[in-house]
Amino acid sequence: MNTTKQSDSRTRILAVADRLFYAEGVRATGTEKIMSLAEVAKATFYRHFESKDALVLAYLEHRDQALWDYLSKPGPAQNLKEALTKFEQYANWPEVIGCPFLRVASEFPDTGHPFHRAAIEHQDKIVDYLADLLRPFPIDRRAAAAAILSVIDGALSTRMLYGTSKKILIVSPAEAVLASFQRA
């Protein structure tokens, strides 16, 4: 029973932090506000997260895992178009307001900062994922994957700027990028 209670507290803290960090930013969100909204005492908060930095890293890990869970359901993409379609669907969800990793990286621009490093690692994993899906194409897969990731990041930046007023396109621009690599 006690383990369940502790797990519930940790889950509540992380859920509140996720919502606030994503919507308001890491720097603008204090631990007192998180504790209040999660309805946990300071001691409970620090039992689960030794610092705000630890919570931010847990938030980024959670966001990373959530993306990979989403991309793998109901099964992993069989080809690039399937993966791009999933990214496009994600970018058009009403609750999506941009890439959480790019948002955090913009708050912590020092590339050596642990939060920024987590964002780079996340982006690198996406490049690896896309490069793997580009195996059938006789092109520089890593360069093409990085260019396609730029399309995805650009689409998420468009969402951040315009909100839900514009439909976000990823599939057709990414296919154009791929076609340019195939012609080169």
C-alpha cells in the first residue's frame, strides 16, 4: 500500500510538471507550484526528485518515452511514409504546442547543459530512427534523415507560432526533401 501511495505521488508530480513545463516553460515553473498542484508535501517531492533539475530530466525522459511509445503503436512503422504520417498526426493534435525538447533547449541554450544534452540525444535518436527507415534508398541516409527531422522540427515550430489555426504538414514536405536527395 505504501509503495502504491509513493508511486501515485511521483506520478502526480511528474504529470503536473509535464503540463507546466510544456505550457509555461521550465524556468517559469517553480517547485512550490508543482507541489501545490500535485498536492504533495515538500518532503514527498524531494523523496521522489532530489532537485528541480532531476524533475526536469525525468520530464524529458517521460516525453522521450511517450514519443517512442506513440510511434510504435499499434506496431512499428514499416516504412518512412508510415512514420511521417504518425509525426504529422501528432503535430496536429490540439494539445501539441511545439516540440518539448526544442522548447527546453531554447530555455537552456548552452549545449553542455544537461537539459540541452537531453534534447540533442532525443533529436539524435530520431535521426537514427529515420535513417533506419531510409535503408531502401541509395542516398546519404544520415544527411537525409537530418533534413527530414528539420521538416518535422519546422512543423512543430509552426504549431508553436500559429497554434491550431494551421494544419501542419510533414509528409509532403519530407517526401520533397527525400526526392531532392534521390536526384542528387
